[in-house]
Amino acid sequence: MNTCVPELSEGIIDEIEQDAKEWALSKGLCMRSNESFHEDHVQVLKFCLFPSPFPAPWYSLAVTIQKSINLMIHRVAHDNQFLAEAYKDIITIDEFSRNLYNIHLKVLRDPKAQNTCLGHFRSDYMLNQDPEILRQIEVNTVAASFAGQSTLLNQLHNYLSRKFSSMRISEKASHTSESLRGLALGLVEAWEHYGDGNAIILFVVSDKETNLCDQKVVEMEIMSIQSRAVVKRRKLNSLDEHITLDEDNILRLDDQEVAVVYYRTAYVPQNYGSQSAWDARLKLERSRAIKCPPIKYQLAGAKKIQQLLTKKDILKRYVTTSEGFDEIYSTFGAIYSLSRDEEGDRTIDMALKSPDKYVLKPQREGGGNNFFGEDLTDKLLQIKNSEERNGYVLMELVKPAHILNHYIASDKKLKERRYVKDEMSLELGIYGIILANEKKILRNREAGSLLRSKVYTEKESGITSGSGFIDDIFLY
């Protein structure tokens, strides 16, 4: 079993762990607790004590194709006919998707709405063990988080490696995280493209924002790149009373013009506490401010879109051979529609016969929404004869290899195992930045990475909403 964790005594582990926690608290490698939320209280983020091994060739493939994935999402988002066809069944049964799509239609009818888009995407992968092959799990197109914390953990591991000889890794295998710089630079470039040095960047956040530290480090990086760029953070559910649109669709927050809107919320129904949150979203989307992402990018990240793109004839509309069509397609696993027809019926029968081979996913971003095993069976039986099934897709379940690592967590059950090298599975995320309009690509690049780990028996690898740990990469 692959690992870069040496055999250490409990005393050494205690010493490294204590030093790591102190560093994390001093630098903001922290988050607020979901269970005992308080705006003035943070705790150390769940993270792996050592970087985890990941094969360099597969990492290189994921990095190489990211620019083309950015283009793919951008082109899908601007294909209004394709979006309409993809969403026609979803919006009949999913109120949340219907609300998003209706805003999209209103923006299309508004000639003064901003047509330049900023995308900060994260394409997530797992490495299947047998056969060994990289499999794309999803592309996150809204609020792709932990770009800031990924860089911080990379810095922490470099610090520990210098301080403790037992943690040193070879320079050849070391990895430098550029995810913080990548996101901040993209937001600055959008701000500069807007063209008003007095306008601000608006971060739209949740009412109970647990991921403050990840956002704050991005804000500070923005200021280090461009000192004139000012960031304001506001909660979505109280935003409508503080923003206005003038006759030219210029967005103002308390009389300050807004150049860029960066969403760190607004991707699940629970983010919208009242109609005023939806009203605010419509104002933001109709405005001349550059959105990260605009609603069309959010729509393009749906699981239904992902399922349709696994069909070669559809993917060829958005990615050419020279742009890496074959390489991107090679990362796609099987994804099946649950539409109410013979094909969908066959998919459901197949899944009910072998539920452990699949995962059931709704049209949602963010963790904690998927169904596995017995839960998958129960959910399929519940929706089998209803229109609700149109809101789900079925994906083949990746069976990743296990690695060994120690981790740090505030959870009591996990803390009791801190001296144990637990078996973990990995999920690699590659960030991308694209700044573009329908006619011109202004910026397009890969923008760093995120590695997440989870104890292999757990199902969800989300750090905020699942059982995941933020991790760092040891290439081999």
C-alpha cells in the first residue's frame, strides 16, 4: 500500500501534530464549526499530516487538459439551445433548477447585462485502481472552494519538512501549490477588465459562513497583487436591500460601484432563505458587473450536462481533437440518464441489480447529496415511477487505491485514531480560470490543484459537508 509516511513514535507524532496545529492557527488554516457555529470561533481545518502520493503521469494529464475543460464549459454555457434541451425535463420537477434557469432566460433578454464571464472551475478526479485509469468525478463551476487553503497546507508541509527530518521528501517529488495565486489573479484580471479603478469586488457568502478563512486569504492575495482592488463580503440573504441597478445596469453596493461578483454561495436551495435572495441574484446577474461565475456557467456544471458530454457526438461540438478531445474523453466514466423512457428503465434495473457498482447524483454542486449502496436502492425505488427521476443521473462508482496517512481533526472519534496510519482514498481537483465573452477568450489557464482524502470506508470526500480532509500532493 502506497505511503510516504515514515514509522514514527507516538511522541514524535505528538510533537509534529502540535507544531502543525500552531502553524495552522497562526496562518488561518482553519474554519468555523458546522456543529457549533459562532462567528468569533474557528478551529483547525481537517487535514492530512503528511502529503499523499499521487502518480505524476496522471496528475500531468489532469493539468494538461484543464484549459480545454475550461473552453468546454464556456462553449456549453453559450449554447442556449443545448441548455434548453438539457434542462427541459429537469425544470419540470426541480424548483431550484427552474429558478436558476428562469434567471438565465431573463438575463438573455437584457441587452445591458454583462457578456464577459469569469470562470473559476475545479475538475475533480479519482484514480481507479483496477484498471489504473483517471476518472473525472465532476466539474465544479460555482464556489469551487479551498484554493486558498490548498496553498496554505502546501506551505505547512514544506515548513514541517524543513523542521522535522522524519518528514523530509525529495525535491523531485515536491509540489508547489499555485491555487491561491491562480484564483486571486483571475479576480484581479476581471476587475482590471471592468475598467473602473474605484469599483469593488463583491464576495457573496452564506449566512453561516464556515469557510471564512479560505475566502479571507484570497482577499489578502488580491490586495497583494493589486493594492487598489477592494473586496467587500456580503451575505446573500440580506444583500437585496443593499444593492441597486441603475438605468445602465451598473451595480452598486451601498453606493459603491461593483466591478466583479464572486459567488461563494448560491449553489444549493438552502442558500436561498427567502425570495429576497432570489431577487438579489437576478439583480447581480442582470448587472454590468463581471460574475464569477455567471449563471450560465453554473447551469453548465449540472450533472445532466456531464452525462450528455460523455456522448462522443455531443462532446465533439465543444472540444476539438487538437484541443485534447481524446484525452478528455479518456477520463470519462459511464454516466446514465434516468429519463422516463426505455433507456432510463434499463438504467434503473441495472442499478437495482448491482447497487454497489454505482452512485446516484442529483443536479447539485457541493458535497453530501449523493446516494450509495442501500441508500441508492431505496432512493431509486422511491423515484422509479415518478418524474423526480429526471433530476438524477447514475454514475459508475470509482474504486480507488488506498494510501496510508495520519490526519488531524477536531472530531472526537477521529482524534482517538491520530496515532494510526489510516487507509485513505484520494480525490484530485484541478482548478482553471477563464475570462471570456462569446466572441473572444481573454484568459484561459490551469490554476493550481487541490487534493482531498477520506478514510476509505467513508462515502463523501467534501471537507465542509463530508468526511474529507484537505491534503497535499507527493508526486511519484
